Amino acid sequence: MIMRNRNTKSLKIVNATINITSMCTYLCKMCNIGREYLKNPEIAKDDLSLLELKRVLASPLIKSSLLFLNLTGGEPFMRPDISKIIANVLLLNRKVSVTIPTNAFNPLIILSRIKQVTEQSYIKESDISRLALSVSLDGIGVVHDKIRGVKNAFRKALNLIYLLKHEFGDSLRII
């Protein structure tokens, strides 16, 4: 979202969404990203690199005014370097709140990648409090599984929520 500063009349970017990957293995009824990726995994080669993401996030307009950032995809946690991306975002802009949606494709991988962020000596608990994971839930049990096009998707989502709450308590926001 681009706004104009009332006082200075300059532009500011307050809210941004960056698609960081085309990778996804779910077949959601409302989205074709998973279908496209499964047909042609090569499309992920066009994803922004870590360096490109750093350049975007370090641009003066974004660095000076960004308050809310959504890192989306596909499934962001399928990126092996997602931990580095999250850490860089948290360090480049100490005022931004970061939200990452996830379909919970693999709760243990997602937990591991979040732990990699928190284990960095330069990441503080106050940095983690600016991070939120949005675990996709579209219904209960088989309703969710049918919408997501994957068997046991509901169980995986609940398992991820449990693992994150158990590991991080209230320091990590789960929405």
C-alpha cells in the first residue's frame, strides 16, 4: 500500500506483499500455484534471490516507511533459505511486522526453519515478536483437506500450531 505523507507530501510504502516463491505442493481450490509448480518445478528458478530481496528491502522508500510485510508464495517455507530471508527482514527494518502464510506442508521443516532464525545471536526476542505465522485453516478435518487438495492437511496444520506454541509460547504470533 502506497500512501502520501500528510506533512511532507512524499510517498511512503506502509504495507507490502512480496511473493518469495512459486514452490507449493498443495492443490488448493482457490489457487493454482501448486498445480503450476507440480506441472513445471522449473518456474521456481524465477523466484527472487536472497540478494534481490535484500536490495528491495534496503531501498530508501521501503526502509524508511514500511510497517507491515507479507512474505508469501506458493509455500514460503519450501525455500531452503527462508530462515535467512526472515532474519534479514527483521534486521534491515527494526519497525516492520512480518507475516508469513503457510499451509503447514511439513510441520517439522517449518519449526526447524523458524528455530534457525531464533538461534542467530543477532536476533533478539523483540525481533521474533514482530514475526507472525498465518497457518491456513479453511474448515475442520476433511473439509479443510478437500479445500487444500491434500490428505491430512488439517492434521498437519494443527500439529504445526501445537509445535510452534510448545516451542515459542507467546513470543511468536500464530494467526
